[in-house]
Amino acid sequence: MRIVRRLAWPLGAALAIPVMAAPMPAAAVDTALPSAVEGFAYPDAAKILADRHITLKTGDGHITLAECASGAGQIHLFSRQAAPEEVCFKVSGPTGYLAVEIPKVYTIRGDGEHTVKAIVSTDGNTTTIDVPKDVWTAVGESGSSRNASTLLELTATDGPAVPSPSGDFPAVGTVTVDQPGRNPNAKACTATLVDRNWVLTAASCFGDKPAAGAPAAKSTATIGGRTVDIAELAPRTDRDLVMARLAITVNDITPASVGVTAPTAAENLRVAGYGRTATEWAPLKAHTTTHTVSALTTTTIDTTPAVGQAPICQGDAGAPLLRNKNGATEIAAVASRSWQGGCLGTPATETRTNATGVRVDDLAGWVQQTRAKAVGWKTQALVRSDNNLYFATRLYDGSWTPYEDVQAAAGNIGGVRAVATAGINTSTHIVALGGDGHLHYAIRDLDGGWGQKFVDVNTTVSDLGNISQVSVSPVGGDLHVVVVADGFLFHSVRYSTGQWTSFKVVTDVTGPLNGITSISAAGAADGGLHIAAVSGGTVYHTLRNAGGGWSTWGSVAEAAGATAPVTAVAISRQNSDLNLALIASDGQYHTLRWANGSWQPIASLSSVIGNITGTSISAAPVDTDAQFAIATSDNKVLLTARHSDGTWSTPETLDLAAIPGNHTGTMITSTL
């Protein structure tokens, strides 16, 4: 190998520091702020071409031109066209990609830390060359062909892993769309984990007005050093904002909270982003700056950097603008556009640094409703108020979605006199007794849509009269419906195919049970169906086996112990056992029916929920828990759960403040 004297090249020129950039004509008359989305065009490529006679096109930001230094740590090459001939690149991170056009390259050396491949063109033929670490490899006129070669691409892999980000912003990461540097439509933004399944970022990162659903191009999010695919987009149509659902849940990072307080003029907000800085193209850890709010609209805020603080740059779109409130950090807005004066790749003639972000303080309901679209155990509550019915979902962290008016969404049935609900996979099935005295059936889907709006069961299945009670339960993928009508107990099945069986009288085979005042149904692990019914202040139990046969009524008081007269009952499967809770005139009680048919002695729930006066009760299996909702005489609803180990959760109160009218009952279920 002949030795070539290395000519020094100033660092500022190699990195194309903005102060050395050529003037940008007419920038001062522009009125629209540029997008802060990273597009992966090489910063200051035109100036580098003019100064160095090499073309740097696009890349992922992790292979960048550098001042040549001796020793390992850089990719070195020599080109007879470059000025000077020696050209060096630094690889940051474990991988990197750069598209170039450097003619007359005759030797390349790897950086000693990465596996490097070079794509060169010689006489119209493209060849991939493996570049060993710290070894000079002859190419072009120095190689076997003896013909001039043009370097087209550099790819680096297998480099040292980057430590997972830590510090103040573990929930802040990046979103990457398509293949950086390889596809002209590739983009990158900053994003924030706001749920174990969702990140919040700029919609413009996914193109102009992205559609809801799967991204148009392969997209990923990197949070806490882990990269996962993005499976779904939920964009806003009124501002540059999108929630992106992750294909894999992130359980080891605490999501950031979305604030509900509007930003105010002169408020300082801290921006955490992965965009460009004055000297870096694609930083490997989040950097921060402080911006001051200068103006607000209904959907946006204008900001300027505080004194001595950095601008928002390309790649910072989607970055959270954060405030501290009551000792906690919350998102007040999300970065969108900026003039980017002082950012790497911005001409020195551009000195403006103000930016525009989008507000999130009015979107708490949308965020919660979007979070609820992810698959995972959730509790649904159907709350009756006067003759109206409202629906809400409890998420895994204990927060709730806003209430939805069911009749406004699924159809007006003349008011709701009673309701039952059951979750089957990701759908919520609702059977309601309407103001017309008929049963009506609807299905709410995971995405919040109503796949089946209310249909009249009386006209489509069986015309039952004088309906007073209704309960439903899933058994496999089927819905079992139990109804008290004309003083009789009826049973029907809606199969997963959508077909219904006609209602049949249960008491014809279980034996009579008169004056039923409360019923509850729960599926069994073996495909059976439990029914508990209150008659004459006593709870009775029957079981329909998987083959369709019924057992005769059995007294729960005789099997588990007596209580004062009972007014309401609720049952729920838990693994292979059956939970039964009841409201008696002297308090609330609980018992278990074991899988072998024996009963646990009944016990008071006062140690769990206190000394309350319950008026109605509902139960549902939620993952491995049995959850209970108890309406009280003081217009509250208490939620508690029995865990599989026999312990109970601390009760919480369902917030009914947003529901107008008088609370008349709450039913719960669960879905995935």
C-alpha cells in the first residue's frame, strides 16, 4: 500500500456548521414555518459539494462527515476527485447508512468497530464490497478492475450497543417512518409514550393528513432503547397530532401524563427532543431546551427559545413541551414547526427561531378513548341515570374514558329501564329493556364504533311480555341471555354466528321459583352457565351444563349460610370457581362456589368496603380478578375486586359527576 499524505481539513467545514453556509434568498419574506420533521437529506450537502467535490445525499444521520484523525474510530477513504483526497466518516451508534456519490475512490478502510459494506459502481456495474475493520481495501483503479469507481453507499452494522436512555425523560423516544436515507419518503420525529400501547407525536411524521389505521409504510417507535413496530395510527384532523399504537406493549417505562391545563402567555415549557442540534444530525439521547409561550390559538401555541436556549430543529416534531405541575411532569403541547435558525443544515442567514406547537390540554377525552382501542383487559361500566344510559371504560392504570350517551350512539329505545352487559373478546354486548317494554340488543366494538346498533329482540327473536329482569353472560363466543318475563324465567343463546335460539322457560326444568326480584348469570369454565336468583329474600342457584341440561334450584343460604333478607345478587366466574356477592338488609356479603360444587361459608364485606348501604350490585371477571360494582344509597358506585389469591383491592369510587340526572344503577363487564 502506498502512503498518501493526509491533508488537514477544518472541522467546521467538514461538519458544515451553519455559520459558514451560503445565503438563502428570500428567507426573510417567508411566512410559513418549515416542518420540524426530519427528512434525512444530508445537512448542507450543496456547500460540501462546492467545497469538497463530493456529494452526500441522504442517510439515517449516523454516518457523518468528520475531520480525519489517525487511529481507529473512523471510516477512511481516498478519492482522486475529493479535495482533499482523504475523506473520513464517523459512525455514531450500532448501525448507520449514507448514500453518497464520490467518484474515483481507490481505497477504503473500516472504522474498527463496525462491519462496513461499500457499494461502488465501476463501468456501469454495481458491486458490494466488504470493508474489513482497520484494514485498507483496494477498489476501483487500485483494485482488480483497474478502472475508476464511484462510491454510492456506506452501510455500518454490528457496532457497540448504545446504552438505554435514562434521566428525566425515559418516556421520550423517536418514531421512524420507512427506511431512513434509502427512501425519499422516510421521516423521523420525536414521540412520547403516553400509554403502554401508544405514543403521541406529530401526524406530519406520517405524511400529509395520514389516514386512520395501519401506517402506509413500515414505521417503528424507539422508546427506552427498544424498537417496536407501529401497528395503528389514530390521527387528529384538526391539528398536527397523532397517537400511534405499538405492536408490543412497553411495560417497564412509566408513560407521560397529558395535561388538561391550557398553556398561558409567558409560560416557560421544557422541550425534550431527538432532533438536530447545532452540531449533531441524529442525537442518540434526548436533549432539552426551554421555550416561552408567546401566543395561543384554539389548537396551537407559538413559542420562542428562552434566553440562551436552543431552537426546535428537524426531528423535534412530535417532541413534548413539558411543564411541572404539583411535583409531576405533564405534556402541555407537542412541537410541530419551527424556523430552525441555528440548527444544523439551516443557512446562517436564517436567524428566526420561533416555533409552533399543537395544544393537547383540550384532548384528554380523545387520548383516553384512543388508549381504550388497544387490546388488553378493561372494565366497562354502563350507568343508568333516570331513563338514560351512559358507557365508560376503565383502563389498566385505573383511569376512565369520558362517558358516552349510549342511546345517542346506538339508537334511541325510548329510555332504559334495565340493562345487562357482557364482554366477548374485544366487543361489549348490551341487552337493554327499553321504554317500550321490549328487549334491545347492541354491540360496541373495540374501536369505539357500534358494529350492531340496537335491534328489537322482541320482534326478531321472541315477543316476551312484562319483562322485569335481564342478565347476560358470555360462554365461549356465545351470549347467554336470561330474562324474567310474566313471572317466568326465560333463557336464550345468541351464537357467535349471530343466530338466536328462541326463549325457553327455565323453571320448566329447574322447578318453579316465584316472585324473582334479582337475577345474575355467569359462564362456567367447562362451558356451563350459572344463574343466581333472589326469591322471597333468599338466593337460589342453578347450573346449566355444557350439554344443555339444568340442575334443580338450590338454596345458597342452606349451602353457605344465611343472611338477612336479600335484595340483589351478582355472580362472576373466577378461574373454575364462582364468586357470589349479595346485598341484604343488614349489609353486603360474599361467598364462593368451588369447582367441586361445595360452598365457602358466607362472610360480610364490611372489612373490604366499609359499612355502606347498597342498592344494586354487578360483577364481572377481569383477567384473573372478580370485580364488583356496588351502587350505594348516597348515589355513589364503589368498585372493588377479589384477586385470585383471595385478597381484595382497595375500593375506588366511580366518578358520576359528568352524568346528568339521578343515578339508577350500574352494570359492569370486561373485554380484551
